[in-house]
Amino acid sequence: MDNIFSAAAAAIKNARALIITAGAGMGVDSGLPDFRGNQGFWQAYPPYQRLGLSFQDAANPDQFQQDPLFGWGFYGHRLNLYRETVPHTGFALLREWIQRFNLDCFVATSNVDGQFQKAGFDDKQILEVHGSIHHLQCLTPCGMNIWPNREKISVDTVTMRSRSIPKCIHCGATSRPNILMFGDYSWISNRTDLQEERLQEFLARHDGSKIAIVECGAGTAIPTIRYLGERLGKRHGATLIRINPREPQAPKPHLSLPYGAREGLLSIEAELTAG
């Protein structure tokens, strides 16, 4: 195992650029819930078990159409949780590597929680492939507008219903988070599309460069980020470092670290410091 950490440390030290890819497992060490399977979701949100609703049922635009107070109960609770959460030390460690080794950096995440921005990463160097809970759009939508989410939402945690319904700032109809949900045909992707363009510019700038890809907590249940890491890993000079406690397997010659995000990053740091 020491050899894996040594190889990961070498990939980071020798890189000219760092790409950080992160799935839901990245937030677990910050105390955020793991929605892996119905049991994981219901453990975080017991009221939905009583109602027989899965994560896919709750994270669905139909909830906003049929009962906006119920739709905003789930997303309002998550919004409050994410606002209160402090990013774990692994985020700071990644930023330290960027400075220590003078690395150009880009982040790609399926998380909608805004934790990378809160940890100090540049918003212009982040791709949020599923959008962000910290931005809103019209439910209808009445147009292609996206605006910052400054709503204060109080939630009854027994019924998981919001006590208010945020409104579209343009037409007054119900607003919703600018997040790609399950069975979603009205998500406005403009903000994410612009982020994707910036990632492509970053990749063009580093065509042929040595790139270290540090993937944290990206599983196979919703494999968007996992597939992205493997696709980026096929670039000339790229090394994928997959950190995942349950599904660490990475295609050769890439590196598999069977650890949680924080522990895996700290173990790489120990090797970097020792070296």
C-alpha cells in the first residue's frame, strides 16, 4: 500500500496541472449524508421512509409541480445543511498542493453543495455537472434566467414541508433549485454549460502535459464523475488517483486507494512530506 501512496505522491509532484473530480463521498467526511441506496437515504431522512419515497422520488421536479411546499421541504433542508457544513481538511490540503507545486487546477463535481467554493476554490475553475443548490431558476421556466439563491427556508422536519415557497424573481411563479433532478426536462443548463467550456479550455491549455487527476468519493450508482475521471485518465501524461472506500478499482495503470476522501488525501500528504 505504501507503494500506491508513493506513486500518487509522485504523480502530484511531477504534474503541471491538477484536476480534482468529486462525487458524493467527498462530503461524507464533512458530516454530509450518504444517499447510497434507499437505506442510506432513509437513515438521513426518516420521514421519507414512512412515506415510502426514495431519493429519486424526493429529488424530482414533479414534487415542485404537485406540492411546492413538499418539494422545497427536501431542498430547503439540504440548503440549510450545506450552508452550515464546514468542508473537511482534505479540501484545504488540495488547495495547499496547488500552491506548493504551482499547479494549474480545475474541479469537476457532481455535488450540488457548493463545498469547493466554500473551501476557497475559484468559482471560475469549477464544473458542477448537476448544477448547484445555491442557484435558482423558474420552475416553468418563464425564461433562461439563473440567479443566486439567497432564500431563507424554514422546514418542518416532522412533515418535511417548507413553511414558504420561493418565487421566481421574474414572473412570480414557483422557483426551484438550478439542479438536474431525476426525470428532469426543465433544468436550465446554461451555467453548467459555461463551466464545461472553461474545463475544455483548461484541457486544451494542458494538452500533452502531465496531469494528476485526484478523484474522491465517486461511485458507480450515479457514475457521471467516475466516467469523467476514467475518460480524462486516457489523456497522454495523465494519472488517475481514485480514492474510494468501497469501489476503489481503477483501470491500469491508474491508482486505486481504498479509503475515504479525507484519509486518502492525508495519507498522500504524509508521503509527500516524507519525500
